[in-house]
Amino acid sequence: MARGERRRGRDAVTAQVDGGTASLVPDLDRPRAWSLLLDDAPQSHVDLDDPTHLAFEYQRRLGHVVDLLAPPGRPVHALHLGGGALTLARYLAATRPRSTQQVIEADLALTRLVRSHLPLAKEWRIRVRGGDAREGLAKLPPGRADLVIADVFSGARTPAHLTSAEFLHEVRRVLRPGGWYAANIADGAPLAHLRAQIATCAAAFDLRCVLADPAVLRGRRFGNTVLLAADEPLPFAELTRRTAGDPHPGRVEAGRALDAFTGGARPVTDATAKASPPPPEGTFG
């Protein structure tokens, strides 16, 4: 059962979902925009009038990935592991009409809340399925996707079984030749989780880079980093230009600089995998 809270003429909506307490909070600056919070931690932002508007830093960086994956306007086949408010699926549908997208989201109650209050356009080919991301991934046929985006959090942490080499083996199986894998990774000093995820990706893909706030890469604050990987050349220069031009400028690390950042980190396996670290107290306060 959802309850409303009046905020400048619109109601904030709060409901108990499988993962905790979800809130849809109206954006004071945009008449039909909402932020999704889960246990008070910001998860997504959606503007129903403009699905191309990406308010969160990490979502803007994932938007750059979508824009550079293929020529503008060309439909793609995308798989989203983790749905949230379906922000990136909406963005891709708006910028790449006729794209086919599948979303795997474990929290069915959250999906119902989002689809009830933030409906999808009828012409968008977005299919949402309930279930565990890795289990759903294993059921898909080989070579299905041009792009796999992993953005799964449970209690503000990525589950351990979605961080391992075995998980990335399934991702590679589902990707088409030339496909890209992008993951939203949250970490803070000493960045051991991020370094291990880069090392795990290096064992699975030939090329990779990270897009992040320089303060996060220096360990000065907890935050989100986008890890991008593929087996064919990635547009590092254009990614760097676009990321540097964001409202909150970011940095792209690749090649030798990324290898140096990764240091002696070792790939993660199912036997050694751990959930991503929890945000420090006060991160979202």
C-alpha cells in the first residue's frame, strides 16, 4: 500500500517493496520528473516529459555508452540487469526507436510501483521480467544482445554472485560479437572492490575503461563508477570528451593508466566473491 506526501502540488509516493522502503519524490524543477529512493538512498531519476534527461552522474555516463555503441538512431538489442525506475531503458527507447530491450529485475513490487506511477510509452519495446539477474541471464540464448548493462543493488550493495568471472562468462555468452558490457560499480577508499572488478573484467574482455568522478578514483569520496568492456576497439577519445563535458566533469581511464590503477588486484570467482561495500554512514544524508 502506497502513501502520498504533498510537495508543491504533487504527491510523493512511498511504498514497501521487496528491497525496503521505496519513495518516488517529485522534482521541484521539472513538472513531471521524479526521483526514486530506496531506504532514502537515491536510485534513479525519471522525467516523463523528457526521457533523454539523465540527472544522475553515473546515468549520464551510461548514456554516453548508449550513444556511442552504434550510429545515432540505429536500433539495438539491450539487456538491463536491474531495472530501478527504468531510466536507461527509457533513454535508449527515446534515442534509438525500434530498439528491443529486456529488463531483469528481482523486486517485483518495485517494478509494479514504477510502472504504475511512471508508465512506459506504449510504442517502446521494453519487456520487464522478474527474477534474479544471473538466473535470468543463464536462460537467454547466446548472442542475443548488443549491450548488457549491469546496475543491480540490494540494500545499496551489488550482490556477490554478480561480481564474479563466472557471471561475466554468462554476460559474454549473451553478447553478440562486438557487443559491449557496462556496469555501475559503487565503491570508496581503498577502492579494493573496484580494482578487483576491473581485474575480473580484464580476464574476460580484451578492452576496458572506467568513467568516474576523479574524486572517486582518488578515494576521496564514495561514489559510482561505470566500467565498460568489449573485445573490439572502444571510442576512448570520444568517451573522454563527453565525460569531461558533463555538468559534473568526469574522467576516463584506459590502457596503461587503468592497468596501473588496477595494480595487483586479482579476478574474483564465485568462491571468493563478496558483495560490494556498503556506503559509509551519511553518504546520502
